[in-house]
Amino acid sequence: MKESLPPFSQINAFAMQNGVILGVWVLLSQLAMVASFTYEVLSLVSALMMLFSPIFLFLLTKSYRNSVVPKGLFTITQGFLNTFLTSVYASVWVALIVYVYLSYFDNGYIFDAYIEYFNRPEVKDALSRNEMQQQLNASLQGMTLEEVIEGLRFIPPVTYAMMIFYLNLIVSP
């Protein structure tokens, strides 16, 4: 007897649920990154969470496979669709929350935190090294870090949200 494959609607339904879970994971890692400007230990937490995001996504896809096809045929197409759609749904949630946060709640906090971080003595010392100074001069094209960060304030929140979504569409497949 031939086993039937789960329909696209079932794959999509699981991807929607897992997208919320992955979105929360990514948002927590971003929250840890922002909080790391104040509490430096959180920079390691944020970096580890971002590095483990693909593994977390793999575990979500594996749980989908185990619940839908415990012992049977699980095709590469099913795995790809579930993983890709989970990433897309997660990026939609993350982009939406970033947009709402930057539009209505932030009031420039993130950019102020960046400026404050770059004005710390230890960061200034690290950035003043010759190799770093050469890289910064080439990258910033004569502008200071403060000028660049001030320029980032004027980018509309929708642009940041769309960057999250676009980057996900490029990286996910």
C-alpha cells in the first residue's frame, strides 16, 4: 500500500506555528543584542542565539517530521518547504515587530545606545588601532561613526523591517 504524502496545507500549517516559535527565538536574540550595549555578557548570548538559529530551525523541522511522518516517507521537498516557509513566517513576525517597535516605542534608544557604546573608552581604544582605523576610513568614506549612526536615525522603520524580510528570502533557501 502506498503511503500518502501530507498536503501543502498541512506543511504550511506547521510552518506557521513553527514560524512563531522561530520568530520569538530571533526576537529574543535581537533583544539580547540591544541589551548587550548595557550588559556586555549578553553579547555572547546574542551571538550564540544567532549562530544556533539554523540548528533551532532544523529541530523545528525535525519535530514536524516526527509528528507527521513518524515512520514513513519524508521527502526532501517536504523538508525544504517546511523549513523555508517557517523562515518566511518567522521573518514576517520579526519584521512586523521591528517596524512597530521602531515606529512607536523606540524614540531613538537603539541609536543612542550605539553612540554611547562607541564612546566607551575601551571601544575607542580598540577602534583607534592602526588596522581598524584604516578599515573604518575606507568603509565610512570620511564620515565619523557618530555621523553614520545619526544618518541611520533617518531611515524609515519600514526599510529596516523590509531588510529583515528581504535578507531572509535571500538566505533561507
